[in-house]
Amino acid sequence: VGEALGCSVGWEQETQTITIMNRELLTVWFKPGNMSAEAAQGYPEGETAVPGTFVYDLSVAPYCIQGTTYVPITLFMDLLACNADYQLQGSQLTITTTYSQ
């Protein structure tokens, strides 16, 4: 989902951390199994402590299955400038960005 929304998505093997950066340079990083994520504006690559970093509590811990990571949709809505619309008929979820394409 992150890549389809134009975000940069990365995996740090050593720390087991997933990083998602949107086009407005808001970066979110989290670890599968943790109930929180960290976020900062303009996160410089390779840095681990960034001034202005804040913690975001997740409703469910992210998890990985066969190389795919699943996260609560609220992470995208609340932190990565996205809107989500769920249609009961047809069980379709549409996610759009609120920033310029």
C-alpha cells in the first residue's frame, strides 16, 4: 500500500525496522510485533534519533507474512496524509493521499 501511494518503503535487516516516508518527507518507522511507531518530519536516512520525533500508538501490532508487512490502516490515515473509504457492498477499501500527487 505504501509504495502504491507514492511512499518510499524500506527494511533495515539489522534492527528489523520498517521505514515509510511520504512525499512530504514525514517518515514513520516501526518494528513488527510492536504496538507503537515513531515518526518525524524530514527524517535523514541513517539517523536513529531525530529531534521532534514522536511516538504513535498503534491499535494493533504490525506483522509480517511471507515478506509482506501488515499494519493498521490508521497508520496511513493519521501519519501519512491518507484518507480511507470502506464500502460494505463489495468489501472494497479505497485509500487516497491528501497531498499533491
